[in-house]
Amino acid sequence: MTEETSGVTFGSLFDRAAAYDVDEAAIRQALTSYRESDASQGVDEGNGTPAADPPSTPPTPSPARVVADADVLAADLFLDGPAREALDQLRSHSWTTVVASDVLIADATAMVETLGDAALAGDWRERMERWREPVTHPPGDHPALASAYRGGAMQVISDDPALTRPGTAAGLQGAMPVSVRDPRAFATVFSPERLYPEVGEGEYPGPDRDPRE
């Protein structure tokens, strides 16, 4: 099974983003500044009105459903490093699902515009809309954790130390079946071959999608 492709591709976005001088520190600062501002408050499509849709009913959790936090989405775009390696594994397999709320996508889009430009941010969001599975959560919830809970994702990829430290992980286990890892750790432990028998039938067929489309 392959995803229908049209318009902008991840490969073309990566080529454009490489022209900007962005590093991990700049990405962390951009996310911190944005989430501490009044802009990231759970709005509908970025037009300043409160999100009207009711929260999504969580489906059965699955390890093949994954959330990438806004910092990881930005690092995937701008840096050829651990974040891209981690998300390439998901892009390469059509039976995995990337879950993200509008709030999470809006956070990442704002970061891309800050670190790059408006045109890059708009094209990146257009491509993400064709990849992600949307969910809705209450305003004020942490976008990545709420996306995981409302979307049945058992794995979150984040570079936020507040989410990846052991104490946070232990606390989350009591609320929902989720693991939070930084991109390097996720890329190391995530094995499509081992995971496939839990979500598919027969032998692991290998990658079935171009991660640059």
C-alpha cells in the first residue's frame, strides 16, 4: 500500500530548509518561546477562535501509532540528524500512523515560519496534512501528550527534557500506555520488523513507501 502523492514532497522541503542556518538550540528556543506565548492556546486552524470540535474519543492504543512533538517535526525538516532518521522509519511504512492535533501542527508551523519563512511553513503544513491523522483535544493540554492520548498512540518522540526524564515517564504510565523517547533513542529501539506481527498479517514485507515523497 502506498500513499497518494501530489504537490510538495518531503524531499523538496528538506532541500529548501537546508538553506537556513538552524541548529538544535534554535529549535528548542523557538518552541519554548512559542509555547510560552499566548499564541499556542488551542485555536482552530490558527484563526484565533477557540477550537469548537469535541475531544476525540481515544481508539485502542497501538505501538504503530506515534506522535512527534513540534520540536522533532521542526528538526526533521531543518536538520539531517536523529529526528529525520526517526521519522524516516515512519514515512517508509504505510501501516504506521503519525497522529497530531491541529494545535501540535500549528505549533510546528509557527516554528518553521520563525526559523525559515512563511512559504516554507505553508508548504510544510500542506505536506503534513496529507501524512498525519488529526485528533482533537481540550485547549491547554500538552499538544504532544494529548495527541497521543486522544489518538491511541503508544509512542511519543520529543526532545523536551520535561517529557523524556524518567520521573515524567513513570507518571505517564499510570495515565496511559505511552513511551516518550528522544529521536535518537526512538530510532534505536523502533524496529518495524519486530513490530509488524502486532499490526499486520504474514511476514514483514519491508518498507513500502518512499520517505522523501
